[in-house]
Amino acid sequence: MVVVWLYGVMSVGAVSRSIYQIATEFDRAPLAYSLSAVAAVVYAFITYTLVRGGETARRAALVCCAAELAGVLIVGTWTLIEPSAFPDATVWSQYGYGYIFIPVLLPLTGIWWLRKGLAREAQAQAQARAQV
């Protein structure tokens, strides 16, 4: 439940931040603000799939968590190597420094939690088949 709640909070924060920045300051840092919007969409989709539940939704969330982690690592590294490309921070800048590193920790936690749940489901299905 905590993972779902954190994704929901990150969704609201990233969506509101990106909408405001794109609407008012887009010409100042288009790359940073576009990447924040991408992060917002990823967070919102993962939140939706976690709330929806089911095996297909969990698998989609797992893929998105992996993509999110890749994005955080790529953008985080990019902002450290080439800070001039980012006149303003993104959600994933410096691995989520502005968000207490939640953007890098959240997908790791989400992947662990989802894999644990998928393994539990597979074990329950195997036990059910063994009883038949």
C-alpha cells in the first residue's frame, strides 16, 4: 500500500509541476520540462496499474518501473555530466535529489515488491495445479 501511495504522491507532484512549468516557462528549459512531463506520465501509469491490480497490470507496472529506473539513471547521470543542458531541474535530476532521492528509490522498491507478488502468484498457481 505504501508503494501505491508513494507513486500517487509522485504522480500528483510531477504532473502539477510539469503542467505549471510547461504552461509558464517552457522556453526557459524545454528539455527539462519535457522530461518532467514524461516522468509524470510514467508515475501516473504505474499508479493506475498498481491500483487496478491483476497479473497483466502488475507485469505492465514492472516494465514501467524498469523503464522509470533507466530514465532516472540516464537523466540523473546526464544532469551531473552536462549540467548546462538543464538550466532547470527535472524530477529525475541528480537521481531525484530535489525529491529526497525518492525517484531512484521508488522504482527499485516497486520492482522488488512487484517481483515478490508475481512470485507469490506463480507459487499459488503451482500449488493449485498440484491439488487438481
